[in-house]
Amino acid sequence: MALALPHPPTARTGVAPVITGEAVPLDIRVARLGSRVLALLVDLILQAVLFFLLLTLGLLGLGMLAGVGLADGALVQALLIGVLVAVLIGYPTVLLTLTRGRTVGKLALGLRVVRDDGGPVGFRHSLTRTLVGAAVEFPGFVMPFGGWVVSMVLMTTSPLSKRLGDHAAGTFVIHERNLEAWGWVPAMPPGLAGWASTLDLAGLDDDLALATRHFLARNRQLREPARTRLGQQLARQVAQVTSPPPPAGTPGWAYLAAVHAERHVRALRRLAAVRGRAAAVWPELVAATEPPRPGA
């Protein structure tokens, strides 16, 4: 598919430029010290509750073993160490991995941990970030007090507000609810709506869709031949996981825009269906979560 790409609409720039692995410049809003401290406090409260819950359950189990002479002081120490590891290391690592960058605290504050190239974090990033944080920052087994000071200085001076764990893992934290930088959606090109409605989009994952959207949004900022080369690469990747192919003569940018616009429309339909079912069960909850209408 030839991609002589004219300039589709662009989104307004955000705060911090990040170059993704696909060479697409993203403008995102970096999470600073204040919002990250609040998210940490939420997580610490949950971790404290989890610690006492697991410890209580473990002690109850040891009490049963002690009744038959199978428990001693060493088992109690092992239980305490195991619970600490589960809470301090397991809690953030598992949540960051499964949710692709969010703990409960970050979810509450609208934050997400991402890689330096803007992509989602994996197990390695999550574990490295957590281990360095626990060892140096909190609770700071290696540097009980100095780690906090170093991390706060780094976060206030780094352009991406990185703490020690972020530097070690190659990550940083962003605001997901930044509508100005993340909310732009390509419009459906004229004449392609009918074809797009027949698309099979089951194979189009979030990462590829996000790369496509940012490519279209930042199209004017890319220079040739990098722009055409990247557009062709994205179009090939999208074509491999979608069907049927576009009508003959469809420009590359229009093909990508139509695919993404159709995916967005279907997502809105699914959301409306879910809200409809929820409203039938709990109307007050749905009304409370509705976004405010313009002028309201």
C-alpha cells in the first residue's frame, strides 16, 4: 500500500515530548511529586491493611500448628518475612504487571507507569522498579533516610520526574486523564464508513491502535522519508490483523484513520451497552459516574 501521506488533523501539544519505539513523538503530561505522593499514600494504606490481614491469617495458621507441636519461633520469623515480601514487593509488582502500569493508588489519581519510550511496562520493569524502591527509598533497607531525599531531589529536577526506581527500570509516570494530550481521535474519512463497518478488528490490540493514533496526530511533525516509512510500517501491521482490505486507491493515512475511527465507535457502543445494563440495576451509580455535560 503506497503511503504518500497528506496532513490529517493534529492534536494540541502536551507537556513533555517522548519518542516512542515507533519513532512517534508523543506529548504527554508527566506526573509530578504531589500527585505521586498522594498515590503512594493510598497504596501504603492498602498495604498496611493487607499486611495485618495476611499476618493475622498466618498467625492463626501457626496457632493451629502450635497446638500439635509443629510451630516454633523460627516459623513466626519466616511468616513475618514472607508477609513483608508479599506486601512490599508482591503488591506493586503484581499490580503493575497485570494492569500495565497501575497500582490502586495510581488508578485513583489517574496515573500510570510507562517505559521511557512510552510503551507499557512488563514484569521486568515492574520488579526492578519495586526492588530498587524497597531497598533504597521505602522502607529503604539500604538507605533508610538518604534514599527518600535523593529520590525527591531527582523527581523535582528531572524533566520526567524520575525517582531512583524509575532510573533503574527505565520508566516514568504519566497522567492518563490528560484529555488535551491523549483524547484526540481520528475522524472517519469521507466515503469509508461503509467499508469500515465491515472490518474485523479482533486482532487490533491497544498498543498498535495507540501507535496509529499518535502517528496520525503527529504526522506534520515527522520528516520525510521517516514519515512515509513509519506510515507504511503501521499500515502493514494493521493490515495483517484486520480484514477486509480497503477499497482500491485509498490513501494510507485515510486507511489508518478509518480503522482507528471505527474501533473508537465500536468501543463507544460497547460502553453505552454496559452503562445501559448497569443503569437497569443501579441507576444512581451510573448517574454519579456520568461525565458533566458542556455548559452544565
